[in-house]
Amino acid sequence: MAELVTLEAGNARCIICPDVGGSIAAWTIDGQNMLRDADDVTIASAEPLAMASFPLVPYSNRIDRGRFNWRGEDIRVEPNFPPEPHAIHGVGWKNPWQLSEISPTRCVLSLSHGADNHWPWSFAATQEIELSGHELKMTLQAVNMSAEPAPLAFGHHPYFEQSGAYLAFGAGQVFLSGGDMLPSDPTTPSGIFDFSKGERVAGRHIDHCYAGWDGVARIVWENRPFGLVITSSMESAVVYIPDGEDYFCFEPVPHINNALNRPPDGAAMPVTEPGGTYRSTIVMTAGAADTI
């Protein structure tokens, strides 16, 4: 069984699993799941995609067939999600993290990555996860340990329960994914892709990236006491609502999907100088559903 770390603050509890991709396994308040809950069987499977949330470092979402050109050099990173031909979600979710600090309400996880065929630049990453009252805060940092400027970013991939859920957020652009799971040209969100006024999640099939997110999203569930306000320093988000599943994802991310192969028509991939640090934050605050 993987090691579990439990943070507690009053009636709130957060369970973290460093060994399984540095993932969060659960976050509850008064017994209500604020994220999708990973049970003991799921945790024993050591599958990050079945957890409550996992880190996206050093990039988010897909890189087309794991190939891109970086400053005149053709780069290839190993696809890591068969049978898909693409590289996806970086390397953080595929590796165990170290527990470097722990207190009753806070922990810090760390990961050191040496250049390899999954990512050709070295970096050191930390996740600071803090539980305070009805707030869960993630402070994400990645340091470029290579000798040259490198693409480097850090987001997270939260899962939420779909039943009775409503999602609200505003964004300037949506990049619709095609059959190859890669984004097309941007368009203004409309119809089923527009969540600016708050929309029921169930019944939509969406796996798209939004740019120009205003940094605030809200989720409420029918007949549940708590809803969520999500804020982030990142200006993009991925919405994933799969057919026939009991979950959905709203992922604060630092750039659009496949950004390394796209023109600068949305949030580009961040670039970090040698020894420089990329930082981002995600704060999820629970409150009474009728006040969210």
C-alpha cells in the first residue's frame, strides 16, 4: 500500500499520496467530497488518473506525437500514454515524489528530474499543499536546473464529482480539440462551450482548453451544502467532461494544449532561464452553496 499523508483542519481532511505521482487522493469537509475520492482499491492500483488530483509538470496536456522544435533543434520526447501517439501531462504524474516537510495542516512534496527521453531538461519541483479551514491551497514551483533557457510550467489536474454539478467561469477563447485530441484554432466560447453564466455539467462531452480565463471558477452541486470557488494565478484551463463517467475536470493550467507546436494565439508555453523558477498557485475555497 502506498504511503498516505493526512492533513486535518477542523472538519476538513486532505489525503495525499506522494508515491503515486505526488497526487491528492481526497479532500472532504464534514464528509462531503470536494474532489473525487480515491478509495483504498484505487490507491492500491497506484494509478494517478484515478486519484483526486495530480501534478502537471513540466507541461500540461498533450505534445503532438511528442515532437516540437526548440530554438532550431528538433526535440522528441517519449509518448507516455499508449495507445495515444502523444506525450501527455509531463513527467511528474509518472514518478513518486518525496515528502520533504510535514505538519498537521501542511506538507511539501519534492521531485528532481534529470534530463532523459521523457524531458530533455533537468528541473526540481515542489508542491506545497496547505489546508486551512475550508481552503485548500497549492503552491507549485519548478526550478530550471539545466544550463539553457527551457520550457517549464506547472499546473494541476483536479477531478470533481459530476452528479448534480454546475460549473461557472469566464474565458476569452476556447480551443476545440479534434479527433487527434489536439486543439484547433481559437474561437469565442458559445453554446455548450460557454460556462460564463453557470451551466449544468452532465450531458456535455468536452475536452477543450480555454485561454484568457479570468482566474475564477465556481462549482456547486444540487442538494449538497458546500460549493467551491477556485482561483489561480494561471490564465488557462482545461475542461474535461467525458461521456458516461461520474466525474469531470476543471484544470487550471499555465498554457494551452500543444503550445510548443502552436503560434502565439493563446497562452504560450512559459520559458524559464537557467536557475530560474516558474511559480503558480491554485486555491480552492469551500462555502455554502447558496453563496457561491
